[in-house]
Amino acid sequence: MTRITTRPYSFRAAEMLRQSGVHPVLARVYAARGLTEMAELSSELKALIAPGGLLHIDAAATFLADAIAAGNKMVIVADYDCDGATACAVGLRGLRALGAQVDFIVPNRFEYGYGLTPEIVDLTIREKAPDIIVTVDNGIASIEGVAEANRRDVEVVVTDHHLPGDALPDARVIVNPNQPECGFPSKNLAGVGVMFYVLLALRAELRRRGVFDAQSQPKLDPLLDLVALGTVADVVKLDANNRILVAQGLKRMRAGRMHAGVAALFRAAGREARRATPFDLGFALGPRLNAAGRLADMALGIECLTTDDEGRAWAIAQQLNEINIERRAIEADMQDAALLHLDDFAPQDSTTITVFDPEWHQGVIGIVASRLKDKFYRPTITFAPGGAGLIKGSGRSIPGFHLRDALDLVSKQAPALIEKFGGHAMAAGLTIRADALPGFAKAFEAVGQSWLGAHQLERVIETDGPLEDAYFTTQFIKIMDSQVWGQGFAPPLFCDEFRLVSQRVLKERHLKLQLEKNGQRYDAIWFGHADALPERIRVAFRLDANEYNGVTRVQLMVEHAEAG
């Protein structure tokens, strides 16, 4: 089910990059990812795409500037994940700096579900009495919620990045790079990125009106640590524009110029901000924030990101860490149950996985879906009880199977099956009636059968081919770490044949190896794999600088190995 391949690349593009001063290995790595010129590697803010390309952003800036001048009260309605929390924090900090009167509300996912629903509009009006609602990381599918706000004379500004449905909400203005007719070159902005762009446009509008000049205007670049965190945690594609946002945020973190809550999350996770990487954001900070939305209330996470009190930030970060420990325990139990449900699952006979357990926690099903997708390499949807005869599902997909489009097709072919749905190509959520589960599973599998061929159901590990002996060094690792790698811009993964010198199992779960190539020996580890390997093996690996007893040595992190 898994095979190793080497990414093709343009030799001409690699040579031009090398002649421009790029390290020879990185030149071919970049060329294999479609880069052709040095400008695409820029991490400077001046290289950001200008806000004007976002459809309706000037109208949003004008409307918000008018609202600030009139003293209107704004309330941000946030989503309950890391992207939503960081987008809310960016909105609160940025709008307040620009003179707005602004508060926020974040729905409890278990009571209100996702997006600007009529119930959330009612709650927001009762508790916050806004003149204007600003959505972050949601709203593009909230047709009924926006209609309810309009009916009650509350205007709505939608800022979102999710894919729209067949119709758009009747909001005062919508800023979303994925809405129809938006020509913005980067369709991959996270919700927090969209909010940051709105602030850039609003500040420019306030400059035009003479409220600020270039010297007196509030600085927005201090928000970039939050933008980077939300962008990486939401696993959006790190195209050239997103890489700039992330690189700038990491630069601030490494220099110690970050918000109190971000610093506290690094500390709670046992990570060093001075050596911050996208991995830290995606796998250490992001999950601790997400845990609040999964098990408790994301208002806690938003407070962590908006307080300037270091003591309060540290107290919240510790609380988020405890919630995350609880989340991991729940996830482990759910994973065990999922594997029992799938005991008879035959991957060769199925293109999709649909699984439900009445004991599951709906805040954690997305992680379980992701784990099952990784294990079986099939588009997976896991369901948990949603109350009132409903069950709520969270799905994760594989390349070549657009999950939101698949749910849309099921909805069109069998309109009675799905109550509501939304999401992206690789992740989506939905609500169905409990008694509709067998019908949904059958319809979802039918889409899989028609869309997925055998070659798409085979996990392919794309590598950058062999690495020359001279570059198995900590110096080369530092050069690689200077670039922002992540979703859609995969970190270098090399592949070569080695002789297996020794192997032993650690903690019954991981394989510790010593490998040899051209007379050189290398330590290696394959996490989550305990089966013995033959003497000659072909290994797909990343380079890692492993520090032990004050000595830093190169270690190979094995992604996959097969008989050589």
C-alpha cells in the first residue's frame, strides 16, 4: 500500500536557482516544488501580495472606517479552532488599535455548532448588543444566520476562507479569496490571514481619511506571531504569500517579540521560542489552543492570546496544557474503539471509511478521523452523538478526493441524507440524522468508488532522491531550517539505499537503527514502527539535529523503509 518515489524537477530551473546563489541541494528541492525564481523565496513583508486584489476588501475598509467614525459597536463571532482563535485575537487587537469599539463571542461547539447560525445571532444580540457583527474564519455558508441578523437590523461583515456553497449570504460585505470572481492570487489564506488583510486595508483607508499618517499609524506587524500560528495550525497550503506571513511571525518569535500568550504556550509545551519552527506551531502550540475548543470553551484560548498580563497568560497556558492532556487520553480511547469497529475492515474492498460510536466525544472525532485516514489511507468520516436524534461527523481526506465536493455530491444525489455540511478539500464537517448513517455510508462509498482508482488509494511517499554524503551535517540542517516548510511546500525528504548495521525496538513501538552508506554510519529512528527490517534497505528520511549530553549529531528520521 506504500511506495517510495522521487519527485521530478526541472534541471534548468534548479540550475538557474543555483546560479542565483541557492544551495545546490535546495535548488533542486525548490525546483521540484515548482519554484522557478528567487522572488518566490522572499520572506520580506514588502513581497506580500497587496490587499487590493481581494474582492470587496475596499468596501469592507470603507464600511468599517465609517463604523469607527460613528462609534458603532462591533462584535467578532469567531470559530472555535486555532485559526478562529488567532483570527479573533488579531481582529480584536487590530480593530482596537485602529479606534474601534469591539468585543467578541465564540460559540460553544456543542450547543450551537459551527458558523453564524440564527441561534448565535440571537445570543450575540442578547449578550453583546452589537451594531455590526464581523465573522472570522466562518460565515461564507451562514445564509440563515446573516438573514436573521439583517432582520434584526444588525449588519454583517463576513471574513472567511472556506469554500462557498451554491449561494452566498446576504451580508453587507464578504471578504473571502475563495468567493466567486475574487481574483486574489493566493486562494490559500487562512481565516487569520484574511482578517490581517482586512486590517491592512482598513488602516490604509484611515490614512487616506487623515486619521493617521505613516508615522502615527498603529503598527500591525506585531500581530504576525498570531497570523503565523493560525496559518500553520489550520494546515492551509504554504504558498509564497503564506510563507512570508509565517516566516515573519517566526522571526518575531525567535527574537522574543511575541504576545504574552504565545510565549506562555511555548513554555507550557516545553519548546524554545528562540528556535521556533512551523512544526512547533502545528504540533505543540496549535493543539493546546485547539484543545480548548474541543473539550471546553475557546474563549479561554482567545483570552490567552489577547491578555498582555504575563502571569495571566501563563496561568491560562497551563490550563490549556491540562485540557490537552485530557484530550490526548480521550483520543487514545476513541482510537482503540475505532480500530475495534474496523477489525473486519478490508481496504481492498472499500474506498472510504465511515464509523460511528455512541460513546465518542464530538470535539475529538476530527483527530480520530485523521489518524484512521493515515493508517488506512482512505477518506474517513467519524461520527459522534449530536443530540436530538442527530450525529455530527468530521472528515479527513487523501490527495485526489475533494471531501467537501464529495459531500456536496451526496447531498445533491440524496437530498434527505445530510442536514448540513461544509469544509475544504482535505477536511470537512457535517450533521446527519442518526438513522441516516447506513444510507450516508453507502452513498459516500459510491462517490469513492466512482472517483478513486487503485493508484490513488496507494500511499506514495515523494522524496527528493539521494543526498550527497557531504551534506549529512548540522550546518546543512541549519540551512534547511532557514526556510518555511509545511503543507503544500513539503520539507526535504531524501531517499537512498543503506546497509542495516543494527536495529532494536524502543518502548515496544519505535525502531532504533544504525545505517551505513559509503563507509559512513548514521543513527536513525523510525517512530511508530517496530517490525524488523532486512539487511539491505531503501530508506526515505529527513535529517534531524539530535542534541544529547550537550553534543549535537545528525540523526535520520525514517518516514518509510523497504527492502533494497
